[in-house]
Amino acid sequence: MKFLPISFLILALATAAALAYDTSPLQDICVGTNDMESGVFVNGKFCKDPKETIADDFLFMGFRAPGNTSNPLGSKVTQAFVDQFPGLNTLGISMARIDFAPGGLNPPHTHPRGTEVLVVVEGTLLVGFVTSNQLNNTLFTKVLYKGDVFVFPIGLIHFQLNIGNTYALAFSGLSSQNPGVITIANAVFGVKPPISADVLTKAFQVDKKVVDYLQAQFWYDNN
């Protein structure tokens, strides 16, 4: 009996961890729909009537063509999240295709609601993530080659850079139907209305001219 409180603690922690992510499906299928008149509100999206569901609801063809990398970052992320792929609704998973021109960068960003696992299909990528303040903002980084797989834990800042001289391609799986994306530079310097220069000069310990310059730039979104 003296171990009972510990058992309850373990159960409580396990329950909390389970509830921290997308909830498990409550039915066999629940395809996202924007028709609020005929839908039922579940997991953030209204569900299409299962009797009206067709096979095409579970098909996504957005990965067939390469993404346009002719942009300042030299990369393009094609999302297959629930907004683009309604068949994912309530299933707690999603995917992305990432195309890289030579030297292309998927800049430092986070997914606040999902862990990401990435596989390199073509090319050579330098990837990495940074731990939280609790672990002294430690950088974990590797060079990945065709067939290599790397995981980026939920919520941590991470990046991918094509260090090869040829086109590169990777695919990611994420542990949420809607993992979200926060691109660090865009969120800090491209936000509207802008964050006060007093905040940024002190946070980054730079002159106001540097902050003004960065806020004046066009921060491209490759998603």
C-alpha cells in the first residue's frame, strides 16, 4: 500500500502527457469541412457527415510537384496539414514536403504543437535544434545524407540548410494535424504592429539602428 501514492502520481503524469497532444479520434472517420450548418464541432474542425465521405477526402496530391524555391530563402515548404488535407482531421498527424535550391535554408522556426521527424530524399542537409533555457540552449546538429532521418522535439527551435551544390528534398511527419509554424525572424522583426525597439535593443543587446534595419527588411515566409 505504501507504493499506492507513487502509482497515482505515475498515472496522473501519464494522463497529463496524453492530454498534451491531439486527442485520439472519437470515431472511425472525421473529415474536415467548412460547412458549419451540417457539421459537428470536434477537435477544432467541423466533421463532414460520414455518410457523405468519399475516398478523395483521404487523398492529398500536393506533393507531386516540386515547390518553387525561387525566393530569398531558396526553399519551399508544402504543407499537408488539416487545412490543406481535411482527411487528417482528428487523426493527430500531418506531413510536409521541403524543397531546397543549392544553399537553400528552411530558417529557424518552431512547431508549438508537434514533434517533427524528417527524412532526406535527395541532397545533403545541415540540420539542428536548440534546447530550452533549462538545458542551456544547447545546439544538437548533424549533416544528413539521402535516407537519413532526424527528429526535432516539439516546440524547440530548429532549421535545415542545404549545404550541397545540388537540389535537395526532404519530407517531414508531424505529431499533430495542425502543428503550427513560428518562424523566429519573422515573428520578432516582421510582426505588425512592430515590437517596441526598446524591447528588442535590450533583448538582443544591440544598437537601435540595428533593430530599425532588421524591422525594415522584408521577411519572406517559405510556407
